[in-house]
Amino acid sequence: MKSPFPGMDPYLESHWGDLHTTLMVYARNQLNAQLPDDLQARVEESLAVIEDDDPMTLRHLEIVDTKDGSRVVTAIEILSPANKVGSTGQLIYIQKQRDFLDAKVNLVEIDLIRAGNFVLAIPENRLPSVCRAPYMVCIRRATRRDEAELYPMPLRQPLPNIPVPLRPSDQDVVLPLQPLLDACYRDGRYDRIDYGPEPVPRLGEADARWADSILREAGDTLDVTGGEPFLRDDLGDLLR
């Protein structure tokens, strides 16, 4: 069964641990089906101490060149609250960003979490108001270090297909976010979510009214009670 929301389902944010794990695996599989034979997508883990000496396992995707000593070509970060909430987690993530960029690795950041602060690899004060949305994707290409490609993802629209850059000699591959999310929703049996309470974090007033109308229309089947980037920005030396 499909989520009643056309794009990201805000109720899934409360189930992020399970959803994030599944989304990572499904994205890896989707990428490996498209990559050249000498490239491989894989899920990588790291252990970080976030707050109050609390160790946490962090995961991201890497595309590596198997004929070049498993050199990392592209890193794909699907952000978690640990990256955006709490000063320690944010500092760890920002350093990780810089390490990838300094190593001339393509960086794809997918933010499907409304909680926490802005941590994408572009200064927030350079973000035009027309690009601000609850969910966003930021792409930094190793061959265009002074640019960022931004994909705002409004709550009321389906998630886009995202280009994933590889080596300079390769064509981009595509990560279809909406079909991947739909598969996670179906296979995780998230149609059993109780859509009665408000989502966490709460939606703004206009979005809450819209979400209520969506859920009322879907009430018979759910547990309900009650392409091109939008902006390519010249960053100069700001993130070097």
C-alpha cells in the first residue's frame, strides 16, 4: 500500500531508524543496477560519540572504484537527526563534509528530516527563499568545486529523481527517490501507522490543514482518527 502523501510522508520521521536502514539498502541496490562494472555502491558504517558519551552507529553510501584501490568516487548522505540535532553531532557531520570535499569526492546530501538545523554543504545565508523547503537535496561535484546544485522538495510534491555524479568520464546515474520511498513504505508495512495524532515535528498551520484533508480522503483505508536543479549556486571559496 502507498502512503497517502504524494511525496515524503511526515509521519515516517518518527520511524527514522528503521526507514533509514531500509532506504540505504534499497538505494544501494538501485545504484548497483546502473553503475559501470568497475564501480560499486556499498553501505559504510562509522561509530561516533554524539552526546553525553553516547556512541552511535552512523551510515552512509559510498560509490568506489574497484580498479583503483576502492577509491571513493561519490558519497551519499541520507541525513539523520544525529547529523542535525545537538552541537556535537553537527560538528562531526560538518567535518565529514569537509573531508569528502577536500578529498575531491562527489557529495550527495539527501535531507528528509525536518527536525534540527540546516547542515547541507552550502552556507544557509546563500540559500534563496525560493529554494527553501521542508526537504532538500544538495549535490557538490568534485569537478565543480565552486558550485552546488539544490533540489528543494516541498511537502506537497512527489520527491524528484536525483542525479548521482560519478567519475568525470561517466554519465550521472539516477536515484529515483519517490519509488524508493514508496517501496520502503510498502515493505515496512507503514500503512499501519496511526495517522490520528499530529506528526513530530508538527507541521505549520497551512501544511497541517492540507495534511488533514489528505488524511480525511484516505480515511477508509488508513488508521486515521480525527530533473534540472532549481538552483546552481556559485560558492567561490566559501567551503574550501
